[in-house]
Amino acid sequence: MNAIPLFVAQKASDFQWTWVIAGVAVLVLFILSIVVLRYASLWIQAYMTKADVSIFDLIGMSLRRVDSRTIVRTKIMATQAGIPVTTRELEAHYLAGGNVDNVVRAMIAADRADLQLEFKAARGIDLAGRKVLDAVQTCVNPRVIDCPDPKRGRETVDAVAKNGIQLRAKARVTVRTNLKRLVGGATEETIIARVGEGIVATIGASETHKEVLEHPDRISKTVLNKGLDAGTAFEILSIDIADIDVGDNIGAKLQADQAEADLRVAQANAEQRRAMAVAREQEMRALVEENRAKVVLAEAEIPLAMAEAFKQGHLGIMDYYRMKNVQADTEMRQSIGKGDSPKAGQ
């Protein structure tokens, strides 16, 4: 009697475990179907092109938040071009913030042009902020740089020869990228500045402007021989003088300005001397007036001295009249000498 319930209970327990296993299997099949639907296309592309990207790699990219489509596309390009690069390297560069597509394209272009560019170097150039694909293209197809750069607001490089004549020159510099010096090398702005400096120095060393006009290639040869591309990310292939015009006579202007400055200095010195003379004249006039005041004071003391002499008995009345007569005669002679008639009553 007890055996029947135990058998029924065992059957019920087996039935429950069967449903659990079936549910787990269905869940696994559902997850696998989602994975297959999501990554099947990419995995098939990678498998057909022998890019060596497994389904587990695609799942890992999703977990690491890596754009699997970009990685698979670039890995397919690298594989088809024969570029040795692994999926992990592409993922690492993507996670570092690099442009994986540009790096792979640059490596393919460099390989086709028979240039030495490894993935490590290309990755470093890209992470340094340089456009590695443009650098490879410039290395294959040299670029022309205008000197000076019209975008900076200057159209010509102005320099003055020894005879004072100004020359205005335009140059075109043909450069190609030096991949070995691209990281840490100076930009094209340095090239433009150095070439402009060389043009100014060469024109300034010429005796006359006619020498420069007769042989403009002398400028390019002199500048090119200075090795201006040292320490830059470019290699200068040629420097061509596109145009050169005669400007102003800077020497004559400087001489005129100097003469005008000398004139102003002379006028200032003359004005200073005139002011000193006027001041001296005023001082002399003040000194004359001061002396006159002293004479007046001295003459004012004469009557006092005469009165004192009368009191002391040193001067008599006849002596006084004789002195007055002498004074009158003196005044008359002075008036006659001046051409004036004596005044009445004198």
C-alpha cells in the first residue's frame, strides 16, 4: 500500500526536473539565437575573408564597449591587404581613442608605396594628433606650400638689398612627409618661417636689387642649402621663387627720415639757444636796473655828504657854487653834443 504513493511522488519529481531542464535549454537557445542574429553577419564576413575573428571575440567587444563593426571592417581590410595586425591591437587602439580606420588605411597606402610604416608607429602618429593617412599621402604625393601663407594676411616676403631698394618675393616650397620625424617634428608653419627668413637674409646680402632680379634662382639655391627642414616633419624637395617685384626705395626714405630728424634736432637746439639768449638778456636787463638803483642810492647820499661837509667846515659856499657851475657846463656840453639846443632857463 505504501509503495504506490512513493512511486507517484518519484514520477512527479522527475516530471518537474524535466520541465526545469527544458526551460533552461529554451533559455540557452534563445540567448544563442539572439547572439547569432546580432553577430552572424559580422562573423560570416570575417570567416569568409579569413580575418580570424571568432564569435567570442565579437561578444567580448560588446562587453568592452568596442564598435565591433569598425574592428571587423578594418581587420578585413588589413587581412586582404596582407597587413600583419591582430584584433587585440585594433581593439586597444580603439579604446585608446585612436582612429582605427585611418591607421589601417595609412598602413595599406604605405605598403603599396613601398614605405616602411609599422602598426606601432602608425598608432603613435595617430594618437599624437597627426593625421597619419594625410601624412602618408603627402609622402607619396608631395605637397606645395606657399610662402608666405596668404591665410595669414601677408602676400609677399619683403626684404631690402644693400642699395636700399625693397623687393617683394613669393616662394613655393615643395615638401613631403618624413614619417620617421612625424612625431615630435615641427609643422609646416616652421618651414614657412624658415624659408621667409632665408629669403630676407639672401636679399639683404645682395649688393643691389638688380642682382636678385637677374638671378632669382640664387635665392632658392642659397635657402635650400641651409638645411631648413632639420627638426621638422617634412623634407624640402625644392624652393621655387614664384614672383618677385620691386617695391619702395627704403634707403631714400630712411635718409629722408634721418634728415628730417636731424633738422628737428637742429631746430630744437637752436630754440634752446634762443631761449637761453632771451633768458640771458632778461638777466642783464635786471642787472642794469639793479646797478641803476645802486647809482640812484649813491647819488641820494651826495646831498647828505655835502651837508655834513658844510657842518664840519670842509666845504664853503663858494666851493658849492663852483661845483654847480661845473655841473651846468657839463650838461650844456652834453646837450650840444647830442644836437639839442639848451633848454631855456639853464
